[in-house]
Amino acid sequence: MSFEDYLILKKIDRQRFLESEPERYAEWKDEFEQMHPDSFTVQKKFLLNDTRKKYLVR
């Protein structure tokens, strides 16, 4: 699974997230590529919820 597919699964608008927070997007993408998606979810659970609220897919 790619990071972009993961964001779609989590209902996060990839383009808006990338444009608004490019450093955070790059950091998360690097971390995601180094671990299992479930581990990433556990590690970023609360941050994912906040990010989803900001960049919810419409």
C-alpha cells in the first residue's frame, strides 16, 4: 500500500494536506514507507484524527 492510498483510506485529502503542510507530509510519507500501515496508524492515531478534520475528503 502506498502512502497516497493510505490517505484515501483514512479520508484525508492528499493534495490539500501536501499543499498546506509539505514538511509534515514528507515526514509522514518517509515514516510510513519504513513501517507497516497498522504500526503507523497506532503511532499517529491522534494526529491522524486532527489531520482528517483539517483535510477531510469532500
